[in-house]
Amino acid sequence: MMNEKIFKQLVTKKELDSKLESTKKELLAKLASKAELAEVKKEVSVLKQDVSVLKQDMVTVKKTLGNLAIQTEKNTHAIDNLTIQTVKNMQEIKEIKENMVTKADHNLVMNTLDEVLRTVRKVDEDRVFVVGVD
């Protein structure tokens, strides 16, 4: 009885060969051909080159961003200086406007000066006339 059990569990050489052949066919079907492997290697090589180019581009981008940050800082400083100067100029303009006279004020002063001159001339003429009579 035990022998029968063991005998049933034993696999014949023919069965093993058959299983081996089917497994071999399965594995061969799953394996890529040399041409497929060459194509994959070529694609991997292209991808490595692309990654290398991308790394170089990233270095360039980092440098450019660094330069841009520096230039932005300089521009910000220049804008700050312009703003300060503009505020100073506005204050100076305000002071100048406060010290300026209007056209009407100017004309009033000029007319008053003209009247003063006329009066001085008249007084001077009257003196000359009075001095001449004596």
C-alpha cells in the first residue's frame, strides 16, 4: 500500500520532460529577442542623454534665476532711491509753490511800485518848481 502511494506520487521521465519543455517554451516566449533588447538599450541610452541635457538645463536655469534675483535686488534698490528722490522733489515743489506769488499779486505789486514812482516824481517836480520860484 505504501508503495502504491509512493508510486502514484512519482513522476515519470516523460512527464518531467513534457513539463520541462512547456516551461522552456513559456520562458522563451516571455524573453525578449536580441533585437528588442538592443532597442531597449538604445532607448535607455537616449533617455540618459536627455536626463544629462535636462541636468545641464537645470544648472543654467539656477544660474539665470540667481542672476535675476541679483538684478531684481538692484532694481528694487534703484526704485527705492527714485522714490526717496521723488518725495524730496515733491516737498521742494510744495515749498516753492508756497513761496511763489500769483500773477495778480505780481501785478498789484508792480502797479503799487508804479504809483510810488509817479508820486516820487511828482514830489520831485514840485520841489524843483518850488526851488525855481525863490
